[in-house]
Amino acid sequence: MKKGKKFFSSIYFKNAIVFTLTLLVTLEIIGVFFIKQLERSNLVTFRQQIGLPAYVSDQLTQQLTENSSAENNADVHATLSGINNVLISDIQVIDTKGVVRGTVDINKQDLVGQKTTDENLRDAALSKNYVKNKIEQVDHTRYQIVVKPLIDTSDGENKIVGAVEVKANLESVYDSLKQVALIYASATVVALFLGVIMAFIMSRTLTKPIMDISERTVRISSGDYSGVLSVRGHDEISQLAHNVNLLSRRIEETTSSQELERQRLDSVLEHMTDGVIATDRRGSINLINPAALRLLGIDDESKVLGKYVLKLLRLDDQYQLRNFFGNVDNLLLDFGDEEHELTLKVNSAQIQRESGFISGMVVVLHDVTEEQRINQERRQFVSNVSHELRTPLTSVKSYIDALQEGAIEDPELTNQFLEVVQSETGRMINMINDLLELSRMDRGVRNLELEWVNLGALFEYILNRFDMIIASKQAGQKDYRIIRKIDPTPVWVEVDPSKFTQVIDNIMNNAIKYSPDGGIILTRMELVDQKAVISIKDQGLGIPQKDVQHVFDRFFRVDKARSRAQGGTGLGLAIAKEIVESFGGRIWAESKEGQGSEFKIALPYSLEADLEDDWSDNEE
């Protein structure tokens, strides 16, 4: 079905049809013209053949000039009967009063003496110049009717004395025309048959080179540049074939060059860390690299191709395309969510041709999340360090100024002031030591002495130290109780015991600080999902939910005034987080306001170890 449609819509078929239709129309026009001319000629000849001889017209004129009588009508009839013309079917004569004076047809003899109803005869009997030639059809038979007046010129005046109507059968004329038309139609059919054959042969000769050229261009469009068209002759089609061959070579060279450049560009875009989005001049996306898809959280390139770039960047309600490109640069966009932060810096540029026409735009997305975070932390760090150092330094300066102004003369006051100065100085030294330790951790300089230890025994050992502090009952010491729930299964972890002790000390000290006097600190160690999880829960005021995720940030304090009053640098938990992560573990906090806080540490463990440790000897 498709091949048939293709054939009927081809130039090959159309050329043949056009040639055939042209030949058919030409033959039809010639045939119609020829038949009409032949018909006109035959009718003229026929009318000449049925014309009345001059002597008959004169006799009829003379007879009509006489008075109307039966004898006179008989003379008219005798004259008409004497006409020997086989072509004539009927002749009818009337006088100027419209009375029929004679007729040849024996069946119409009763009309003689009566007025005629033929308007043509009456009109001819009243007008000298009236001549009427018409064709009438009676019972499927065509007749030639010739009507003309009879004029008496005997007395020098042209006087109408009557009119005569000649009627002749035309079928013989049209029969001969039919024979001629049939012969012409037969010749036309033969001519059309030969013309169709010639048309298809000529059309094939003309369209075969065009079909070869078309086939060649299809192969070129599909990327096949092999082979050339044969060029024969110097006509327009041969010149076209030569140009197609030349075009094929040029396209092959250009395509190869463009393919190489495209591969280079694709390689660059594929491995770029920055996202690149290209659009047309209306802002519809036509190219986006994997980095841009990743930054925008899109898993399929087809989802964004053709979409409006400003809508994708969530800027369609702030900028118009014309105002955005070329005028907005280094724009920061927040594409983060509740789980991840993501800040993108947007740079844009227009793609212009040499003529100045803007054919498209390019948008470059650069992930500056870490850079922004570092800058924010740096600013926050400088602010926090400045604030934390300024408070003790101000206090030290105030007490020293007081001593210089005379307070040194009072030994008791002097000792009190020096104790404050010593306390604030020690606080600053501790802060600086913590900062130095964090700095070493940030640089990757970690002096860890890792060894496999029994986690439960080590945890018990650290808690025993706090029990000894409780038993010492020093003045001003807060009263508290430690409850242990430690899984008895021996599990082995690879840690630096001193660093791990530092972490537990920090969490325990915080629990003691924020628990009420006489409070309970619940400690656990349990095995969960291939991890040994240590938890320390206090009965303090708890941490607001919005602040839980920030407790391990440097210098972060939930209640800065209360925290500073209870001492500390705000760096302990940050250091603890760095230490735990260096062991391959994880530390986090869970808390509700008014219900205390619970800190948990999860470490990978093993149930077997090659070395014995010394912590189990100190359990008691």
C-alpha cells in the first residue's frame, strides 16, 4: 500500500500524467474545434442545398400578388409540388395576412386557407430583411428550418407579398458528423495510448537521475558519504549531480570536524564539576550537563529539555529573560532542603553571532555550599573566639587595674583578685589548647595511639573514676548518682584509650553540670546493628529541638549566659565529635526540653581480639 502511494505521488508518475493529460486536453480541444467547424460547414452547405431556386421564388411571389382564391392556391401548390429536392421535407407559404396559401406536406393540406400559428412566418411576412435559420427537434429528429420573406420587385418597389418556410431533415448531416467523430475518437485513443507509453519513457529518462540524486542525499543525511553520482552530459541535472558530489565531500569534512569538536565539548561538559545549561534565544533549555542535573536534583535529562530556564532556577517570578542574562551575575541561589544544604552561584552569558543576533544563553552553576559554610564558620569562629577571649581578658584587666589603683595594699583582696585572674587565665589557656587541638584535627594531624580494647571494661573504668569523685564528698560538690546498664558481652573496639576517655569525661561533666543536685545519670552500653552503642542520659533541662543538631558545632551554647557561668569553652563536644569520627564511629544527641538529654556513641566492634587489655583488672 505504501509503495503504491509512493509511486502515485512520485515525479515520475506526475510527469507522465501531466504529459498524458496535456495530450488529451490538446486532442479534445482540437477535436471539438474540428467537429464544430465541420458541423458549421456542413450546415451552411446543407442550407444552400435546400434553398429554393430563383424561378420558384418568383413564381410564388407572382402568385401571391394575385387575389386569394382556390384557383390561386392550387397554382401555389402546383409550384411547390414541382420542386424536386429530396432533402426538403416540407415547404409552407403564407401571404401578408398570415394565411397559409400552400404546403408540400399532403398531411397538412387542411391548413391551406387558415391563418398560420408560426410566429417566424408571420414575422417574415412583415419584414423585408427577416431571414431565420434554425434547427428544431421533433420526435428525436432534427430539422433545418429556413424562413424568409417573398418580395415583389416588378413595379420598382420592394413590396412584401408573403413568406416561405423550408423544412429539411438534418439527420443525414449529423450521421456523417458522427462517423467523423467516431474516427477522430479512435485516432485519439490510439494517440493517447502511444502518448502514455512515450510519456512514461520520457518521464523515466528525466526522473532517473533525480531519483539517484535523491537517494544519494538521503544517504548523506544519514551520515553515509561513500560513493559518488555518475555525471553524464552537461545539462542542468548533470550539473546538479556534480554539485551534490561536491556538497557530499564538504559535508563529510565539516561533519568530521564538528564531531571532533562535539566529542571534546561533551568530554569537557561530562567531567566538569560546575553545572552548565544552554538555552535558545527564548530561554528553552536545549543542553544540560550531568553536573547541573546532579546539582538541581534531576535524574533524567529529558525532564528539563525544552523547559523555561528561569522556571527551573526558580527565578521566573523575579526576573524577565531579557533582564536576567547579561545583567545578573554571581547570583546565589538556595537549593537546599531540610536534610542538605546547597548554595549555587549563578553566572550567565549571552551567545551572540558576529552580526549581534542573540542565538542563545549559557548558565553556569557553581556549588559554593562548602565555601559559604567555611566562610560562615570562619566569621562565626572569629566572632566566637573574639567574644570568648574578650570576656576573660576584660575581667583580668579590670582586676589588674584595681590592683594597680591600690587594692594590692589589701592582702586578702589581693589574693581574691589574683585567684580570679588565675582562673580566667586558666580558662583562656584551656580554650587555646582546645583550639590548637581542633586545628590539628582540621589539618589531619591526629596523634592517635590506636589499640584494641574491651569497650565495656574501659567504659566501667572511666565511670569508676566519677564514683571516686562522688565518694570524696568535697565541699561544694554536686550530689549525683550513676546507674550502669552495660551489656556483659565482651566486645572489642579499636580506639585511642586516652582520647576516648577525654570524650566520655566531656559528656559526663556536661551531664553532671546540667543535672539537678541529687540527680541520676543513666549510662548504657548495648549492641545494636553490628555497633556498640554507649549512651549517657542526664536529668537536666534538655535541649530545644531546633538546637539539637547544632550542639556539636564549635562555640555553640544553648543558653550562653548559663553555660559561661558554669565554665567551659564551648569546644568540648566539637572535639568529641572529631575524636569519635576518627575511630570510625558516630556521636549524636537526643533531647526534649524539660526531660534531660541523652548523648550516644556508636562504634564498630569485634567479638574477638588478638591482644588482652589491662582495663578488666581495674573493674573493681
